[in-house]
Amino acid sequence: TRTATGEKGGNSQTTIEEIEFQRSVPEPTEPTSDSIPAYFRDPHGQIRIAIAVRLKRKKIQTTEPGLFYYPLAVPGGYTGSAVNVSAPFELNNDRSKVIAPRISEWNAWLADQASELAIDLLSTDWLNRFGADGYLALSERTQPSNAMFADSVRKLLENRDCWPTNK
């Protein structure tokens, strides 16, 4: 749970409840990134990838737009769904945008790893914890600023055995 001060200098406070799920993955031989900050490394040197969803009364807020994080939110970096993605993305020079996967294979790889985590959670933890809202959280809610995560999730939903009717 985190608390944020109200906008426009107001004194009000808003409590935002969020649940984060992490996975550590071995760094690939290719693609690679020039630098990965220490806070994205686990004790074994693997890369930490995280996804998160906002909650209200233990239910996913499917209307809240998901953002890309590095580790702070990328301004206007919408994932397209209600799921936030945090990873050591390559950003543009002013750190306002995640570099497109057609330019950065590294970012495409990170998005694939995050979508794998989301789909793995979807048919296990999320199905038990959130029911159908887990599926709604991954559906396209807003126009993604960078479609790499949304596209990867869509492909996995089409090709993976992750639907309750398949069990």
C-alpha cells in the first residue's frame, strides 16, 4: 500500500493499494542491455521483472490504466491494460518513453518476460484470488503508448492453455 499527496498542491491524501508480483529470470546472452541497475538484480544476479495491479477492497481496479516503470512511472507510458510492468527498460534520452521493440530487442524480451509472468499468474493465483477480473485486467483498456506488452499478452492468450474452460 502506498499513499500519495493530492494533486495541485492540495493537502488531501489518496491511499493506493497495489499488489506486485515478481519473477527473477536469467539474463539472456542476446539481446543485452548496456546497464542494468542493481535494484533490478536479485541476490543471484538474475533480472527482476515485476507486474502489479491496483486494488480496491481486494478487487482489481480494471479501469485504472497500467504503466511501465523504471523504477518510477514512465510519463505517458501506458501498457494498454490495467497491469503495471516494472523492468530495466531502455528509455529515450529524457526518460519519458520506453524505446519501441522494433528498435530495442532488449525491451521486446523484457515485455515477453512480463507477459509470461502475467499469463502464468492468470490461470493460477489470479483465477483463485480475483476470478474473472484477472482476465479483465489484461484486456486492452487504453491505447498503449508502446504495444509491446499488450501484443505479447494477446499472443499468449491466443496460444496458451490459460482459460478455465480448457482445464
